[in-house]
Amino acid sequence: MAGRWIELLVTYDSLEAEMIKDLLESGGIRAEIRSAKVTPYPVNVGKMGEVKVLVKEEDWDAAEEMLQDRRDAPGDMERDDGIQPE
């Protein structure tokens, strides 16, 4: 079935999910975020804490490659303030 949304990754951090969504969309890949979290009650236990990033089935390979390229990119840990992580 073309055009259906499928799971690209699962995280427990809403900010991380938003950043990944922004990265994908900057590359022309539509993305959605789904979560069972209820804002007044921030639960991070099991399935209730999952935040899923979804992409269209036909975009999954390109999205996975984009994330892998980002993970492998040199300089991920470089800071602009001159301080290096330990």
C-alpha cells in the first residue's frame, strides 16, 4: 500500500524527535511524530514514553540513509565555543 506511514525510529525524547523531523523535512522528506504522552503527566515508562518518528513508506530508505549519514558525520561532537567534550 503506497503512501502509508511507517516507523523510522522510536525515542523517549520529544526534543530529539522534533530535531529528527526537522532534519528529514529539510531534506524534502515528510515526517510525522506520534506519541501516547499526555503533556500534564510526563510519563517515560514503556510504551507510554515512546515518541515515534514516521515517514512515508516510499521515503523510508532515503530517511534511514539521511539519519545514518548524520550519525556518521565527522565533527558531531565539536562545539563552537572551543570546549571539547571529555
